[in-house]
Amino acid sequence: MMFHYMIPVYAFLIKTERRTIHRLPETYQIPVAEYLAEEIEADNREAG
């Protein structure tokens, strides 16, 4: 079971280097990676 509210929480933990993507539960790894990629793309659009 996956709780969608945990995706930004896990993303925050990765950004603050308290977790790595490989240490997350397997069901969260891809959604968190996609969430982080979307954040990067949004930042690039704003800067660009």
C-alpha cells in the first residue's frame, strides 16, 4: 500500500541527505524519483 502524502516527505528526506532513493520502500522509489524530476524541471523552466 502506498500513501501519496509520503512522496513529498520522502523527497524531502532525500534532498536533505537523510535517505537515499535505494533505502526507500520499493513502491515509493519510482514515484519519489518522478516527483524530484518534476521539481527540477519546474526550477529549470523558471530559470530559463
